[in-house]
Amino acid sequence: MYFGDDKIRPNQLFALSLTYPILEPNSEPANQMLATVEKKLLNNFGLKTLAKGEENYVEVYEGSPEKRDTSYHQGITWPWLLGLYYNSLKNSLQATKHSEQKKIWEEKLDKFVDKTTKTFQKEIYTNGCIGGIAELYDSVKPQLPKGTFNQAWSVAEVFRIVLRK
């Protein structure tokens, strides 16, 4: 039976991204977690499901059905996970009381939304399924779209970010 591990994964964002966060926004643990996610998991197309350098890390979604199935949660990039990161930034901004710190969070959130908008605006016009966003992406350049070619949860989370919902 599988009970989890201590590897760096995006699951930790649930503690900060919920409507009623489990982890106090702007606390030292929350800030450390976001810094780790940004450094080791976040890329233009989503969040990796496992940090590079961890045991069994896979950065390209390829091979037999069995090989692909086992790589899903071993480093492949998922766009829908951007929604957890977005919510974490919003919760951190909302919890901030000091105007100087609030401005820093606003700029960080704006930069993230702008980058996500530019990335996927280009993506839906030039790559994979025109007009859609893939289920997942390789975690190494050129970060090719893979899996389902027009995945509802990928589209929904990216649009929610772009529309600032």
C-alpha cells in the first residue's frame, strides 16, 4: 500500500490554496513552500508533478501505455496545477495587511497572470490542438503538449487565471 513520500511535489499547495487555507498565508512555512514550488516545480506550462533530481523523476511523457501511465506523477507538467499556485498567491495577497508587502504580492500575482496569458495565448494559436490546451506537457524544452489534446481542467484553470477569477 502506498502512503506518500517526502519528495517535492505540488500537493503541498493544497495547504495554502484552499478557500480556508490549512497553512497560514504569509507565514514562514508558507513562504518557504512557495519559494520551493517556484524554484523546483513551476514552469511556463504548469507545475511538474515531481522535482527534478528526485528518485524516479521523468521529464518526457513517452513510450508504452504502461510507461506513460507510470510517468504521470513523476515529473510531467500539468497545466491545471497552475490553479493551485494562483490561489496560493491570491490567498497570500489577501492575508497581507501592510501596504508595502501587499504591493509585492500584487506585482507577483500580476506577473504570473501576464506570463500565463502570454504562454497560453501563443499555445492555443500555434501548438498541439489549435484552440485548446493539452492535458500535460513534457517538463523539458521544447515542452511538447501531450496526453489529451484539449483537456477540460487544463483549459478551465488557465482561463480562470487569465480572467482573474
